[in-house]
Amino acid sequence: MMQDYKIKENRFLLWWVIGSALVYPMAIVLGGIMMVPVGMIANFFRPTSYYYDAAYGYDYALYNFLFGAAAVLVLGGVIGYCVGQIQRNLLRRYLFWTADHWRRYSVAGGVIGGALAAFIANLLPVSAGDWKFLVMMPVFVACLSLVQWLTLRQATRSAGLWIFANIIGGVVFSGVLVMNQPDYYSRSYSTTMFFLFGLAVLAQAIITGMMMLWLFEKYAYPPEQDLEAVPVPVESHNPNRKPSVWDDAI
């Protein structure tokens, strides 16, 4: 019997927005847990000099670089895992796609995106100030969605639009925060930034959620349907068997 696959657009978009917001507290908690062993290992290899000279100055610079690189890779992977886990559940429940490798690809994309975003941010001069953060989110989600595209293309045509939507969403996210940032010494700074952050998350989630929904409504490959049991011809059991007069009767 053929199963009816009916996408509930409003419910999917609602939970996509909620899931996009839940990524941040989930990543903070999981990232804090994952950074504990990283910090312990880094503390074990930390130089023990209490005075400065050329040699120990080099050791500290190398130590800071390695610890920073490890932190970026771990946190990038954690964010990718949280994004992949939440999105995978929504893709399965509301868009009827198993998304078997979505979480794994999201972790890989998060690691690559975190490393590339940090690298580009460090290349920008200090005078750029907060403007360097304008490129971090678009670069991160571009790498994340690019790796996700490797598995999304198996479920829908024009899957490359997913990368485009994520870049646009990342630019909007960063633009809302950077372009509207209030005076740091303002008494309402924290409240305003919290509101802007929520608005940025909402805008980014709507852009990516609408694109994902559109891809599955317009370009998704037909899902595998449940087929009714069909009698197997007798000849198929043994292709070398000679036809019998009883075959027609059966």
C-alpha cells in the first residue's frame, strides 16, 4: 500500500526556527564538556618557565597557537554536531528523509568551517575591530553547508542552492549584529544585543528553513514507496528450468 507523504510546512518552519535557537545553548554545554580534557592536556604541556627569554617566549607562542587551534577545531566540531543532530531529527520527522550521514557530514563541515573562519579572522588587521566578525559566520556556514551538500544532493535536485541560502543567512546574521551594534557603554547594551542576537538567529533560520522546505517540495527525488506483494513467477526461482505445461495453469 502506497504511503502518503504530506509535508506540514508551518510546523516544519516553526521547529526549524526553534531548533536553530537551541543550537547555541546545546553547543555551549557540550563545548564546555569537551574543552575540559583539551584544557587538561594543554596544561600538561604548558611551559613551566617563570621568567622570560627568547627560548621560552617561543615556547609560549607555540603553546598558545596549538591550544588555540585545538580549541577552534573542537568547538567547530561541537557546533557542527549540534546543528547536524537537530537538523537531522527535523529532516526525518517533517521532510521524510532519513538523512543517514547528515550529522557526520555536519561535524566535518563544522571543523573545516571553524578552522577557516578563525584563519581568515586572524588575517584581518586589528583595526578592523568588530567588522572581522562580519565574515566569520558566512565562512563557517559556507563550509558547513558545502559538506552537507555531499549528502543532500542524494535526496534533492538543485542541492547547491542550500549552500547559497546558508551564505545569505550567514551574511544577514552577521549584518544584523555588526551593523546595529549599540554603544558599548550604553546601559541597555546587554538587552539590545540579546534582542539583536535573537533577531539574527530568527532571520538566518527563516532563510535556511525556507530553502530546505522549497528544495524538498519542488526538487526532492521520489521516496521509496511501500509496494504490495507481487507473486513471483515460477520461472524466476530457477532460470535453468524448462517450461512446464502446468505453468499456465498455476
